[in-house]
Amino acid sequence: MFIAANWKMNLDKKSINFFVENLQHYKFSENLQLCIFPPTIYIDFLSKLLENIPISIGGQNCHHQSFGAYTGEVSATSLKELGCDYVILGHSERRIYNKDTNENIKKCSQFAIKSDLKPIICVGENFNQRNNGKAIDFIEKQITDCLPEEFNELIIAYEPIWSIGTGKIPHKTEIREMHENIKEIVFSKSKKNVKVLYGGSVNEQNILEILSVNNVDGILVGGASLKIKDFLAIYDSAVKYLQKKYNF
């Protein structure tokens, strides 16, 4: 099980330090992997604070070149050097506000893999596409266009755009259907299995319902990961779910 915490453009050194202080003596489960994705400028700061805590760190985006005249961008090699293991690519907010294209996301994912980073490629439909029955076709095109040529380990995060930050989530049958389709699409094109995370208004109230859905391999959490109390409540719920399901 995988929990990814996307902090987006939030928190500062003081709040990050407070966050980590509450993790110092926390007992973590070996059956649940955690990764925090802080703002790029705080990756090194957070990495040092988490030195003795079993939490991975990732970048929120990367460029498809190792260096060059790309003002404001960050290289995958730089992320790796700072201690990152993962990188989020194609988040809907970057697709919308930064005009990230499927072609660019594919290039970035391929370079991330070459830099020994594990990509988490985000896909998701808007409300009209869902309402008009075009969600699965739309997601298939996103995956087809974004999928790297070669990979050993890849994560897909399904985040319906209409759910992010709204408090609304798809019905369990819709999540199950989409996750199943995503795995089938990737396997048909690569002959490899992938983990699929669900993201979009994940919180303490709905975490157990989401995790109970077949083919959900974890979650990508946004706003609920910014406060240590909410973050740990989600984590504890996930641990209890795994203990009950697998008798850990």
C-alpha cells in the first residue's frame, strides 16, 4: 500500500519543522509506504529532517533535460541528488495552469526513469467527460500518450479533476471500474503491471471506503496531508485497514 502526500505550493520551514517533530517517535508500519512531495525549494530541508524516519521524498514535477536554458524548471537528476525517489508528472493542475501536454509528460517520465526516479503519472477526466460517458476513453488516450517506452516500476494516479478539492468522490463502482481499466490499458501496451493510486478529496472520512475498492493500491492525498493531525489520521486508518484485511 502506498500513500503519497502532495503538499503542492504550501507550508514553510516553520510548519514543516512542526510537522516532522510530530513524526519523530511515531511507530510506522512496514506494510505501508509513505512519500511526501514538498515544494521543490524545501526538498533538501525536509530530506534532512526525515533522515531517521521511514518516509520517502519526491518531486512535484521535473524537466525532460538534465540541464540547459530552462528558467524555473528542475531536472530529474537534481531531484535525485537531493534524495528524491519519486516524481509526480502530469498532475491536472500542471496540465491546466502550466499547459503540460501528454507528449511532454512522456518525455519527462522517460528522463525521470533514466535518472533513477519512479514516476507517478496522473490521469483524470473533467466533469463533462464523466457525465457524457467519455471518461474511460479519455483516460486511455492520456495513458497511451504519456506511457514511457521502457520502465520497470511505474505508478498511475487516477485523480478525477472534478473531485480535486471539492469534497466529492466517484462512487465505489466507478473507482473500481476505472482502476481496473487503467491496469488493463497499461498491461495491453507494455505487458507490465502497475500500481494505481486514487486521488481527489481523500480524507479521514472516506479513506476506508476508498481502500476497500478492488484494484486501489494506495492514495494520493492533497489538502488533507498538510496538517499533521489529518495526515496521521489517514495513515492510521490505512494501517488498521491493512491489519484487518491481511491479519498483520
